[in-house]
Amino acid sequence: MTLKPELLVPITLFEQWLGELEDEFTVRYVGRAADPAAATRAVAPGIRALATNGSAGASRELIASMPKLEVIALFSVGYEGIDLAAAAERGIPVTNAPGANAGAVADLALGLMLAAQRGIALRDRQIRQGRFNDARALTHTMEGKRLGLLGLGNIGRAIAARAVGFGMTVGYSKPSRTTDAPYRYFESAEALATASDFLVVCAPGGPATRHLVNARVLAALGAEGILVNVARGSIVDTQALVDALERRTIAGAGLDVYENEPGVPAALRRLDNAVLMPHVGGFTHESFRAAFEVMRENLRAHFAGRPLLTPVAPTS
């Protein structure tokens, strides 16, 4: 009898579909172990595949602890927590799930834009406090406003398509111009912010984009501008953002991600002009299932000797 490859699963996000994986793999699920590190060490010698996400990652030490590891398949678009160099040194391919959650994240981005612009969360609180008339201040419409996208991957394009439906104009900034996009290109985050009413962060995380949105960018966004971050908390300088919100350098912010999750700074939690979500941009039944299918198909392709569907370049 052919033994099924041993698959390490250290995350809980697709727990409901582990039974399906068990048809093809010997699943070593440590996501809810009392001591996940110890549980991982116990099974590491036999592991041939790792199913994880960018946040949980795979350190050089973890990769080294699994001498039989052949493939890392991510249940996420992001791969910032994966030591790509360590994987490449061992010849271990890494795959991700680009596009699987793009629609869900784009939906939330538009929701945060609306919530911040129209004061939805604040007005809800005011009404619950019996302050009906206080909650009726004038705000602005979305139509005719300028959307700036930091990043124009699958998520950025999905946000842009929705924004166009709201009658907004769209610009973007990324390291190089995209030839197949009809939107205006800006060479820097600061230039984009200057030309935007909404600045939406949908760029990859990692050292290259750390604190890309800083005090200068926020000042350029201006007193009526709104920042939305549905990418990675590291891209925004948290202290600069708190200062900008407190001083009304910008009008508001909608955040789904933070620099030190799950910690959310008390200063942000106190501010009425910040709308906060707990990193759930991709948390829909549909996007999770789509990501699971991409991850599983990459695992199947590897063990069948077929080309991987969505390999991550070793030098990414």
C-alpha cells in the first residue's frame, strides 16, 4: 500500500476541510495543540508538505527541522512570513493563492471607505446613546472622488472596478507602471496621496514597503482625505497615522490590519475617526473555499509531478 504524504497544518483557517485533505494526505494538524511548537517537533521528521499562510509563515528554523519537506503551499496571497531563501536553498517550491480572496478584500475596502466617509460606525454609536440629532451632520458622497491605490494586483484591480461603479476616478502607484490598466500612474506614494481623496493600501507587505505610508504621505493626503489599509499593517507608520488622526491632518481611516496584530494601539481604539476591523478582509465562505482549492491543487500537482499552479518566485 502506498503511504500518503505527511502534511503539516499549523493554522486553523481551513479546519473544516481537513477531512478532504485526509483522503490524499496524512494530515498532522497542530493548529489547536496545547503546545503547537512541541507538536510540530514531534512530527517534523516525516513531514513532506507544509500547508500554511503568510502570517504564520515558515522560518528557516522550521524548514530546517523538516528534512523530508518537499513543498510549501500557502492558503493566502501573502507570503511575507516565508523564508524564501531557506526554501530555495533546499529546492523547496513555495506556492500561494493569488486572487482567491480579491473580491472579498475589495468588498471590505469599499465598506471601510464608506464607513469612514459617512461616519457609519460613529453614527451607530451616537444613536445607541440617544443622540439622534448629533448623528445627522453633513458628510460627502463617493461619486466624483479620487481613489488612489497603493498597489494594483488582483485586489487593487477589484477595488478599482468597484470604485468606478461609484463614479470615482482611479490612480495607482507601484514600483513600475502597469501597461494594461486604464488608470493614472503615479511614481510615488506621496504624489498619489496628493492627488487622492481616498488612499487605499493594497500593496504586498515586507521590508520593501515598510512604513511606505508615513507622515509625509499622510500630510499629502490632506485634511479631507481618508486612508484605508486592507494589506499589511507594516506598510503604515502607526504613530504617524495616530498623529494625523488626532490632529485632523487627515479626516479618517479604515483599518483591517495593524503593525503588531492582534494588538491594536489604545490610541487608535479611542479615536472616533478610525473605523477598525480585525483582519477579516478575506474572511468569507467563498474566498476561503477558493483559497483552499488553489492550495490543494498545488499540493496535488507537486506530488503528481505536474507543474505547480501558482509558484512564488524564489527571489520575490
